[in-house]
Amino acid sequence: MRKRTFLTYGFTGIIGLAIAIIAIFSFIIGPFLLIWALNQLFSLNISYTFWNWLAGFILLTLLRFGWFK
């Protein structure tokens, strides 16, 4: 039996990996972009801390999955 490596999955595997990387990147960067946008629009002077990132992450998660309707 032939061992399957990353290169044997072909183009579909690469596309799947790219989509996964983009999804992870958006989950990490998304809350920072939310804080930045709120600071720019309303001059709130929200600092970029872990707890503010976590609050933004929770807010974006609630909005993405339609828990606010």
C-alpha cells in the first residue's frame, strides 16, 4: 500500500489547505479589524489587548452564526 503524503493529494488538497489557512487568519485578525473600525468611526480609543480581542471575537462569532436576529 502506498503511503499518502501531502503531495499526493493534488490540487484539491492545496485548495482545502488554503481555505483553512484563510479561515484561521480571519478568525485571528477579524476582532482586531473590528476594534480598529470602531476606533476609527467613533473615536472610542479602545486599546488592543487580549481581553478586547476576545470580546471582539465573541461578538463576531455571535454575528457570524446568526445568534442575533
